[in-house]
Amino acid sequence: MTTIQLPEPQALTMTLGDALARRRTNRECTDEALCDKDLAALLWACAGITSEDGRRTVPSTLDLRAVTAYVLRADGAWRFDPEKNALEQTTAEDVRELSTSYQYEYVKKAPVTIVFVADRERSKNARPTGVFVDAGTMGQACYLAATSLGLAGCVRASFDHDALRNGMKLAEHMEPIVLFTVGRPA
Ligand SMILES: Cc1cc2nc3c(=O)[nH]c(=O)nc-3n(C[C@H](O)[C@H](O)[C@H](O)COP(=O)(O)O)c2cc1C
């Protein structure tokens, strides 16, 4: 399996109050690649482990941690492993286009789309809506981190979920729920 070790995340230095006040959806971003320090900061914000017992920056239904962050880039789809701060490739194909079946052109070229994927096996004893809330908190964490980093981001739920899951080579019980597309502001 191809893996990428991510560097230490870029520090998020904006105050929480400022990040909340400035957070906006911005769909105008350039094609320029994101540096891995910024990517690591976004992933830490939405899925980082912050205590010895494995708890994270975000809450999760029944503490199941059933939603995992994946990354779509030009070089393929990647699962974020928060314990190793590493990316594990699920496909080398550029599947960014599959994340915009009926919406925006810019998403095909935006450098990074983070996909929040629910493991429906792992969450089977929780209410079905729980993973939606988990993914929502992760999306907001990405917005706040992107604001602190000066990046343009957008949460998106309008996409063909089955086409994206198949393109990312995920198992049937893995359900992409919502996306966060991010890049440098145009
Ligand atoms: C659950 C959810 C799904 C969304 N889906 C989309 C989407 O598919 N496409 C899109 O362009 N924006 C999407 N958005 C972004 C909203 O359009 C945006 O948050 C709203 O217009 C308010 O703008 P703001 O985020 O700047 O406050 C979504 C937001 C949420 C919370």
C-alpha cells in the first residue's frame, strides 16, 4: 500500500472568536496544490487524536469514531490515519470529478477535497443519523482551520454518493456523507 507520512500540522494561530466570525463558504479557489503542512492541519482539526484514550478534536456518536476523513487529490484518493498522521492510498486515480456529479466545474481542479466517510458496520448500533452529525462537526472544524490558514473552503453534500464510493474503491458499508473542498483563494 502506498502511504505518505504527513509533516507536523501547520499551527492554527487565529483566535477561535476570529475564526468563527470570519468563517465563510468560498468556492473561488485556485488549482495550486496545498502544502502538506496545511493539509495536515486541516486533517488534525477534523480528526486529530488529542488524548491517550484516542479521543479527538471532534465529538462522535457513542464515541464510536465511525467517520473517517479521506482526501481526494490529483494523485488519487487517500485515507487519513490520525494515529500515524499519514495518508494511505485507496486508488491512484484522480477521482475529484466524481465529487461533483451535478454541480461545480471548479471541484474537478480544486487541489483537495476532504471526504467524510461513515463506516456503517461500525455505527450499526447507533442511530443512523448519528454519523451525519459527526461529519457535520468535522466539516465545521475544517471551516475553522481553513479560515485560520487563509484558505477557501466549501462543505458540499450534493454529489453522487455511490459513484464516489466506487471511484474511491471503498467497501459497500463505507458511505461518503459530506465533502470539504479547499484550496488557496482565487
Ligand atoms: C450540510 C451542508 C451541505 C451543503 N452542501 C452544499 C453543496 O452541495 N454545494 C454547495 O455549494 N454548498 C453547500 N453547502 C454550503 C452552504 O451553501 C453554505 O454554508 C451556505 O450558503 C451559507 O454560507 P456560509 O457557509 O458562507 O455561511 C452546504 C452546507 C451544509 C451545512
